[in-house]
Amino acid sequence: MAAQWDTSRYLGLFVSEATEHLDALGKELVRLEGGVTPEAIDSLFRHSHSVKGMAGSMGYEATTALAHSLEDLLDRVRTDPARLDRAVADVVLQAVDALGGHVKAANAGKPFPDSAALIAQLKELTHSIRPGTEPQPSASTPANAPLVESEGPREPELPPRWLVTLRVASTSAQPGVRGFLAYKRLSSLGNLFRCTPGIDEVKAGKLPNGTFTVELESSEPEAVVSKTVSQVADVALVSLSRVASAPPVPSAEEPKPAEPEPRVVGQEPPRTVRVRTELLDEFLDLAGELMLATAGVREVGRTLEETDRGRLNETVDRLHGLVRGLHDKVMKARMTPVSVITDRLPRAARDIARRRGREIELVLSGSEVELDRAIVDELADPVLHLLRNAIDHGVEPPEERRMRGKPPRGTVKLSVKRASDRVLLEVEDDGRGMDVERLKALAVERGLLTAEAARELPEREALLLSTAPGLTTATSVTDISGRGVGMDAVKRAVEAVGGTLEITSRRGLGTTFRLSLPLTVAMVNLLLVGLGDDVYGLPIAKVAGVVETTRASLAHSRDVPVLQFGSAVVPARELSQVLEVPGRPHDVDAVSPFVVVDTDDGRVALAVDALLGQEEVVLKALRRPLDQVPGLAGVTVLGSGRAVFILDVARLERPVRAAAAGET
Amino acid sequence: MRHVIFRLERDRYALPLDAVREVVNAPLSYTRVPHARAAVKGVMTLRGRVVPVVDLALLLAAVTVSERPPPSPKVVLLELARRELGLLVTEVEGIESIEKVGPQNRSRLVRGLARVGPVSVTVLDVEGLDAAVAASFANG
């Protein structure tokens, strides 16, 4: 039995669980400002209580003291929900932040920040909202509550007691931690008595048949108890039964675990395990490598005799199917709801609005829509920036809004929608809108545009000028936004995950930022083309067709060579020139393949040296500095081990086409 | 602090060991990167990873590149926040401790000069290199 409670092993869990509770606390508090219910305050109280308990078991006295003061305040508010006003909410949020600071410090092994002043403030506030009648005594346990049974005197009216039997999965890597966490979770619902076997055994993972039993005194309904347990990974509820009467005075006698009609919990929720996100990344990488390896085997098969090749190909096809299936499953496992990033936004919106003297209502919808976690990760900062931007630059201060006949409280809507194979994320405000003329003027001033080009620039593109580096129309630079560093980063991040950014804005009515995002970092079907010794991949989806002809036979339209394609003519270009790579000297009378592709500006025929076939590959995103290269969508590694760039066909031709404008 | 010492032709350079992931033999061929400047050799694949490689001599424009290729060129792989960058060098000599870096030749890419025993070594600035590399890829 581990007499020494080695906290370092549990630090990681403490950090993640405490952070979850603090996040939930902050989130619920902000929601509360809409309307206060006693249940919601109870929930705040429980989160704070859990943090206190966890900090206590880790031996973090400063954290425990702070959480304790917070809990006292919440407990006081609980008896009189009307007292939860803005001032109280502010202090509670401060305390939540400070606790977050403690958790960070614990994680980094640094000394904890001093929270004495905050504790004094919490105490003072707790005292000041003492109602005329004495509130009910706090149900909370003292700060240094022992982990094992508490045997203090009971109040005459006791909440019901439950006999809770739990099983820790035999596959659990840390049965002791899991069991202890379940214990801690239950302790947040009320008082725990009599853990069989003892809590030290539970912590050490010494559980006969993987089960242990505790008695819980709690006024929570049954459903809450079972839900609380189900939130701990690897722990399942075996039975939950009401203990008929108050237990006898704790004695050496063991309670009979199978006493009054234990209710076996039938339908468990789908079982889940937590997986490190890096592990998911590695799964995807490995699944991708498997696809490449399969392609490699097929490659080897090409050198075989016809008869052997048939049999090999059959097997390779089957292998390919299986690997593809595995890849799909891995992709599915990586799907993450957007709520991972939007959950924190109400809190952020509140902070920004308060600092900037705005009144804001943030309306979230569609946060349950799922995207690949890599994309969700990349979006966290851009979305926060768009929110800041909407509050800081979009929504006017309340007085100004009143003068304009708008409600003083501005609305920012963040909606997420699934649209076929894309996800649309919109951030919409009802603020002052963007000044297109001012953007144009600034762009001209900075030399990004000529005055003439600015005049002719369509509004849609002019609005995108706000994403040019260093361009901002904000009159004052604040700590929040207005440095013009943000919007270009937003655009880049969105494009890096294969998305697009669009802005619509109406003067005086508001601005909408619309992000169109791919669901996954997916497989692409490529047409491989040779250019000298180089190989490039063109997404088949963008290839309209291939024409084999000589350069000499091309027609010309206003000095631009054009190729007859179906009933239309399309401009013909050398791919080597488009990519600015050295090309081979060409015999104008030799037949070359021209690949006709769909770009954003219409069809273009690209002359290449050879067609090398079709291949289904895993697209790898480009990392810096390769993401700086224009015209690339990604890279892949072929079965031969060769890296091949995948061209961003849609945007390949843009600069050149602009020069050749006027073409029909 | 420990540094990796390597040569570009005859000149000696140093990079902090912390920033270096590994040293590998230069590949026989690279995949060409469109639009890139001459200093960019291309990308190589290393155990399934795609790593951009830059000819450090050309990037620094510090030495005249000799006619004959070095017998066994090496790629020094830098590890920068979740990504890698390969620097093509003539030869890697070893690891030495460098504490004092003098201010001579200081620039965006060079932290200064240091002495390792009898020889003078140019200590490079990792962040400066990274910025210069990014610029040579974004030529378009």
C-alpha cells in the first residue's frame, strides 16, 4: 500500500481535470448573466468544490485556500441567487483566472502566484452579501478535508445515502488514478463514507475484481450520480442502490455490498477512452504511410511477369481497400466538434467587451458540427481574432449605437453550418460595417494598389484588402486589435487548411466574415505529369481533359497561343513557365500532352512533357517555409519515396491570366 | 553552450546543438520547389517526412562555391517549432562548446565570431536563418 501519496504522478491529471472544471465554471458564469437559476449556481459551486478537492489532494495549500474562498462566496450566493450581479461575477471570474494561474504554475513547477488580496476581496464580498437571515451552513467540507471518511457530527436531516459500486476497467493503464478520480468526482456530489476497500488501496489500484464500493450521502438525483461516474474514463457503474436508513455509527463491520436490491445499470452510454491527440496524428501518419507502402508494392508488381502480376494486383487491391478503410476510420476518430474552440468564446467576448466599453450579446449556433482536429486546432486563434475584431471594430459603443437608433447592446453571431463537403463558419456583427473607400485609400497610400486599380476594384475584393499585412482602418491601436497583424494571419490560417475567406459588409449595418472550410485533410486523386526530371501532381477533380498536339498547331488569339478544346478555345501555357522552373527545349513539331484544367479564372491548357498516370495519395499539408510558395496545395510521397508537389490548380494561373485579360 | 561545427568549403561555422535534430548524408537528388530562389536545393524525403533543404553557402553568399562538389556533403537538420529545415554543408566536423561570441561580422544571419582552439568559427543565428530561408521560398 502506498503510504506516500506521490503527487507528481497525478500532476497531469490534476492539470487537465482542474482546467476542465475552471473552463466550465467560467463558461457557466457567463451564461448565468442571462438569467440566474439556483441549479446553475449549484453547478458553479460544484465545479469550484471539485477544484478545491483536487488541489487539496495534491497538497496545494494556496490553491485550496483560494478555491475555498471562492466556494464560500458561491455558497453564499447560492442561498440568494439575486445577489449574483455583475460585480460578483467579475470577482468570481477573477478568482477563476487566478486559479487557472495556479494550475499553470503547478504544471510548470513554478511558485504559485500570490492570491492573498483576491482572497481578502472574496471574503469581504462574501461577508457583504450576508443576508438578513443567516444562510444555511455551508455544505462544503473544510479546506484540508481528509480524503478518507469524515466522521464529524451529522445534521439531523440527512440527504439520502447511496451505495455506489464501481468497476475500473481491467484494461486501464492507471486503475488507481481512475478509481481515485471517480471517488473525487463522487465527493463533489456530497459526503462520502466507507470506501471498500480503503481509499489507499483504491489509489494503489489494488481492487479485488476491479471493483470498489463507497457510500455517498447526496441530495442529487440518481441520474446525476451515474452521469458523474460515467464522466471518468475507464470507470463503470456496477450498481447504485439506496441505503434504507442512516448508517450505523462507523464500525469495523463491513456493509454487505449486495444488500437492498442493487440496480444493475443496463444501458451504459457508448464507452469512450481518452486518446492523446498526438497519437491520433501518428495514426493518420501511419495510415498514410500504409497507403504509400501499398502503392510501393504495386510499383514492384509492374516489373513482374503478366501471370504473377495479376495475382499480385488482386492482393494489392484488397490491401488497398483495407488500408483505405483504416484511413477512413482514423479520419473519423479525428473529427472534433467546433465547440472545442467556441466554448471559450462567451468568456472572451465578455472580457473584450468590458475592456472596450461595449455591450455584446454573443449568439453561438452549430458548435456541434465536426471537423478534422487539425483544422479545428488551426482555427482557434483566427476565430478568436475575428471575434475581437467584430467587438472592437465592428460594434459601436452603446452611446453611438443609441444615436444611430440601434439597440445599445450589439449582437455578434457565430454560426457553423455543414454544407455538403464543406463547413461554413460565419462571424457576423451588427456594427458599423467597413469603409470600403477608406480601405482603398489606405491601400493606395501604402502602395499596394494604384489609384486607378483601386477605383475599378470590385467591393468583394476591396473588402479583402483588410486582410493585407499591416493594413488597418482602426484609428487607435489597442491591445486587442488594430495593429493590422491579425487579419492577414486569419486569412493565411484559413487558406493553409484549404479554406477560403470571404467578407461582406454594409455601412452602418455590420460585417460578416465567412470561412468555407474542408471537413478533412483528405485523400486526393492525382494526375501525375512529368516536366523534365520533375513530377507534379494535378488534382483529377480539376482536370477537364488532355489534348495531345504539337505547339506548331496551336492557334493564336491576340498573341496568346490557344488550344481548341471541345467547342471552346482555351489559352495554352507552358507549365514550366507557370511554375518558374527550367523547362526542356521543345521541338514545336513534336506532340506534347496539354492538360486542360479548371482554374478560378476559367480553363487553361498546360503543356507538360509526359503523362505519368493516376494515383490516389494522402495530401500532406505544407509547413513553413513551403507554405510560402504560391501555387502549391500540398505535397505527397509516392511509393518510390519521391516527394511530389500537388499544384493548387484553382489559383495556379491567376497572375498570368490577369495579364492576358480580355481573352474570350 | 554546445555547438555543431561544420564547414562550407574551408570556412568553419557553428549552430547551437539545441537547434540541430540530426545530420544526414545529402541525397542524390531533390524534388524541385517551384518559384524558389537559387539557394533552395529543393525538398528531400527522410523516413516519410518532407524536408526542405537550402544550400547554406548560397544563402549566406559567404563563400564562392567551388567547381567540384564536395566528396560527402551533409545536410544539417534543424528542428524548429514542429517543423524541420535542412541546411546543405560541405562537411560536419563535430561538437564543441562555445561560450564567448565576439561581435565581428554580426548581421541578421550571423551572431558573431568565436574561437574554438586555434580556429575562428562563425556562429550563425537560427532565427535569422529561418527568416532568410522563408524569404527565399516566397519568391513568387
